[in-house]
Amino acid sequence: MKKRKRLLWILIITGAAALAAALVFVSWTKGAFLPSWIQWKEKSLDVSGMAGGSGPDAITLDRRQVNVIYNSESVWQSPDNVLVQDFLWCDIDHDEENELILLCWRIGRYGYARPFWVDRDEFAWSQHIYIYDWQNETIHPVWMASDIGMDALSFEFNDTDRLIITETDGRQTAWDWMSWGLSMLREVRAGSEG
């Protein structure tokens, strides 16, 4: 009888521990333990009639996912494994057509295009900038950056300074598309530690 009770308690404790571990793992993969400084935006942008060539009708960011609307239908959504902090609709590559730019988080530094010298991608959250083109009435990937290597609190775009990234310490840097990928042009404002 004592052995049965002991076995029952072992099974209950093991089951509870396994359930707790599964809950923590699922919460972690959904972003529950990401840094608290992240400012998750929610917004809707009416793209129709905007300068910058053709494009969708609207772009929304709700619950960390971007949705692109064209002819009253959703034609593209950001991947489930990518949590979107903010987005921009602007001409980053100087082709007179706007691109969709995501400031986002995902597990892993590289994704499918990891360098040949890296055997295995990290299983940790990292921040990225993804750039997409609008072609044939939907969104197509152009540039999917590896981990950006900074804590980007926010980003904005203007025709003078291009892409301005603000880090958590207040440092601001200007970035632009220079033939392939984003390159830092200059520091706009030093951070509180600099």
C-alpha cells in the first residue's frame, strides 16, 4: 500500500513538473519572457492614395502580427514565429516604390540563411529588421536581417535622415539602403551612456 501511494505521488509530481515545463516553454516561444522595455505598437495605416507608387489598401499591426489588405482581403500576414514590434511603409531602397519594413523579434539569429561556419542557430530571441516589396498584389521578402545587434526601442523614416533607429539608451543612428542591405550612415544623437 505504501509503495502504491509513493508511486502515485511520484507520478503526480512528475506530471505536474512536466506540465509546468511545457507551460513555460510554450510561454517562452510566444514571447512571454522578452525584455520589458519593448514597445509593442498597434496601428493601422491607410496606404491607398499615399505617395510612393502602387501598394496595398491598408496595413495593420495588431497583437504583434502585421496584416496586409488588398481589395478588401488579407493577402499577407507576418509569420507566426515572428513577433512584430513596429512597421514602416516607405521607400528605403530608392526605387520610388514603398517597401514594408518590420522591426521584429524571432527565435534564432539567422533563420534559414545562417552562415556556413555556424553549425546550429541559437535558440534565443533576437531582434531583426525585415524588408518586403509589394509585387503582383502581395508581399515578397527582399532582405531578412540577422540579429541587428542592438536594443532598438523604435524606428522612424524620413527623406532627409532615412531610417532612424532609437536604442533603449537614447542613442539614435541613421541608416540607408546602400546597394544591398542597410548601412549605418552616422550617429544622430549619442545615448545616455555615451
